[in-house]
Amino acid sequence: MKRVISVLLTVCVILACAPLTGVAAGNAPAGVVAQSGENYPFVLIRGIAFDGLYANYGTDRQEKAIKPITAGDVLSTLGKAAAAGIVHRSMDKAVDEVIGYAREIFEKLGCNKDGTSTYDIGLPRYPLSAAHYMEELITGGGTGAEEGMLKSAADRYGADNVYYFTYDWRMNPLDICDEINDMINLALAEHHTDKVNLLNCSMGGIETIAYLSKYGYGKINKCVFLCSTFYGLDIVSDVFSGKVSVEEEALYAFLDEKTETSPALHFAVEVSNKAGLLKLVSSLANRFIDRYKDKVFDEALRDTFGTMPVWWGLTRPDAYEEAVDYIFGGHEEEYADLIAIGDDLQAMMAGRDRLLKEAAANGVQFAVVANYNNAMPPVTERALANSDGGLETALVSGGAVVADYGKTLGDDYVPSNPAYLSPDRVIDASTCLFPDCTWFVKDAGHVASNYGSEYSDFLFWIVDFDGRPTVWQNPQYPQFMKSGREQNLDVF
């Protein structure tokens, strides 16, 4: 159990920008041909490729940045922990072994105290159009999520009109966006047009905010936020503030959902819950957390996940100061450069809503797609939040009012506009930043857009629509939909 909780503390961070420059919409370059709808170049900014980072990338010493977790290593660590605990008659010594193993797994992801990468980390990059990487991306590669979208985009627009932006997601978004700008400029030059259609997934949301903040919105026709981080994340805010716990109700919700397709496991979860075993697990886990949480953060997480600049942009404004104090308290001078990056990213996010509204008023066609009815990992105080399986629906939607997982807003809830209330009374979309351009898909997982799926067709309807797409324009795609396991879509 102790090892499990240590790993959960780390994994939950995984699941889970400089001050606004005020750059205005730019003019189209001389000689370009204005185009509409589906004829713009298509740029896809992917989310986290967590297992796609490599140390010494491209050399004969290339290896996964995250050390593979093997059964042998786990058993060896547990053996060493048990032996240390017995020899020293100290649980602390046993925990030291587990923390050491966790640190060994993730240490290559860590950054220096100024936010630069400690190790030589790389990943596959695709700086040119997808036509230059047919075997890797189009005829080969995967068919789910981002790679599925790439294939769909290549089918629709031709691979030479499709661009795929991958990046080291740990780094400062305000640096990463320089490369986004380079890719957009390349697409404009190659296709003699003035704008691109931009679709960002998951972590790509904050990268897009960084691009718009630094370079303006004049080169963007459509901007689609798909299950994205453009509003920050509560799970990061809570973990970085030390608000970690395993609550019985959240643990049951998570296990109940994850075992739905396995009758035997589902039955075991139900029996365990009724017998009080989940309550016992929750109690034991929280006792361990209370005793060792600070030790885990100090010795394993501060210099791995805590030094990655991106998380400080995703920390919510109301939690930022508390998180800085929890992670770096007493070490502020030592980590001053990293804290300064976090301050810049917070300033960027503070200007987000004003910037996006200004961009929309000047012709950028925004769309937001959020999924819901999935349980969050049960490792924070707000783990009952409704989600797409990892990111909170309220935030990826840009501010909807969302009932907790498994609950509704109640029969007595009165929305400001009933037209924006979901038929299952779980979501009120009237509070979203773009309420008329925000869709919700029930039971769809994070970035669900497999190649050939109805979900994928829906996304490309948004991209291809000639003008600003809204939830009122196509009865096939209303504001609230449901998804099956094959990512087929139904209306309520």
C-alpha cells in the first residue's frame, strides 16, 4: 500500500506562461490568397506524449526518459524496503527505499533550478508537413487520438496541407510557442495563404495560449480546444499545494468506473465497498499520506515534477502562491529563476480571457470540446470532480458549472438560461467563455478522436464549417451528445 500511494502521488501530477504582450491581429503577408473553411492549412498541436521522451535521443545511447517499471524491479524494491524496515526497525527506512525507486524512475524528466532540462531529452519531431513523414504518420503510426486525427486530416486535405507539432511538454510554453510560430509561418508560406486552422489537444491548450499571447491571433482562422488545458488544472493545483488524499467515495467511484467492462472485477469492487474494505484502504492510505507526504515531495517530487515549468502555468491562480510555498518554501532563493518563470506564466493566464474574447471579436472562430462522465484518479481532495478521465470538465470547457461525478445539479437548480442546461442536468454551459461554441460529449474519454470514428467526423465538421460554428447550427451535433465505446455519437 505504501508503495502504491507513493506512485499515486507522482502519477496524479502527470494526469493532470510571460505577461500578456497584447499583440494585435496582424495583417496578411503581401501576395497571399485569402481562403475559407477547409482550404486553410491544418495545424495539430498534440498533448503530452508521456512515454515519448527519450534521453540521448538520436544517439546509440538513446533510452526512455522514464525508466520502465518492471516486475523484477518492483519486487526487488519491496524486498529492500522490507529488509530496511526490519533491520532498522523503522518504517521511515522502508519508505526511503520506495522513494529512491520512484526518484530513479522519473529523475531524467527533472529540470534544473532555472527551468532548463537537466538531461539531454528529445522526441520525434515533424517540422515539415505530414507529406514528408508518410510512413511514420500517415501510412504507419497509430489510429487513436492525435495520430488518428492526423490520418483523418490527411484524407480530407492532403498530407501536404497537414502539420503536426510535437514538443517537450515539460518546458516553458512561452519558449515552446516560438516553434509553433515557426510552423505556422512555414504553412502560410508553403500554401500562400494568410491563416491556418489550429486544433490543440490536452497540454496543447496552454501552448496555444502562449502562442496567442506572444504572437497574436492574426494568423488563426479557427482555433479548436479539444479536452485541453487552456483553463489550467485543479489536479495540478491540489497536488502542488499538498492537498493530497484518498477519499473513500472517490476511490469507489474510480474503481467502479474502471471495472465496468469486467463483471468479475466489478463485483469484487462492489463487495469490497459493502464490506468496508475501501473505507479501510482509504484510512490506511491517508494515514500514510499524513506521515510521509512532505517527505515524498521533498525527496522525490520537488526536483522532478516541481522543476518542470509547464505545471506552474497550469496551477490555478487561487492556488499558485500556496503551491509555490508548499513546493519551494524555505528554498525560494535557490529556485528564484523557476519561480520567476511561474510568475510569468501566471501573468499570461491572467490575460487569457481578455485575449480570447478580443480574438473572437476580431474574427477568430473558436470552438471548445469537453468530455465528461468519467472519474478522476482518487488522489486529491477534489477527486470527485466530473472529468474526461484525467482533466476536469469544468476547466477544459472554459468555465461550465458541472456536477460532481455520478451526481446532477439537482432538480432545484435554476440555470440563467435553460437552453444551456444538459438533458441529464449535469452541466450548465451558460457560464462558459464561449457558451455558443462549446460542446460536451458524455462518456467519451480524454481526446477521443480515433481515425474513422463519428467523434472524429464531428471534430472535422467544426474545422470545415464555413464560418463560426455554433451548437445551434447542426442538429446532428447539438451542444450535448453521448458517445459509445466505438466513439459513435448520439443526441440525448
